[in-house]
Amino acid sequence: MIPFENTLPYETIGRDVYLVECPYCGERNVHLALKTNDLQPIREGRKKLIVFPCCREKITAVDADRDYLLADRIVRRR
């Protein structure tokens, strides 16, 4: 079972990937340094370091689906 507190919802607009809200600082519509073609290797099991440009926090994405990124640690509270 996938731990819900390790997931982050994301949106794609064109080839860009956005978070609805940063889980660390609360900034809205965070543009990640990640393109839609970077999501497929993550889905296939390749880990990807993601640095949030708003507050410089870091997570490692270990999986992704069409709506959520799965991080290696807890990124939100229930």
C-alpha cells in the first residue's frame, strides 16, 4: 500500500510540471524544474531529486502516476 503522506499532487501545463502548493512553505502554484518527459523514468523506477524553488527544500521522487509524485519521506500530514 502506498503511504498517502508521502504523495504530492501535481499538474502539468504544456510540458511544465507544477505543484498546487508547496508542502513546506505553502507557496501556491510552484513551478518545478521538471518536464513531463522526466516523469516517465520516475514511473519506471528511476529516482529523481526535486528541489523546490520557493524554499529550497528537497525530496526524492521514487514513483509517479498521472496525478501524484511519491516521495521517499513524509511530505504532508493527514
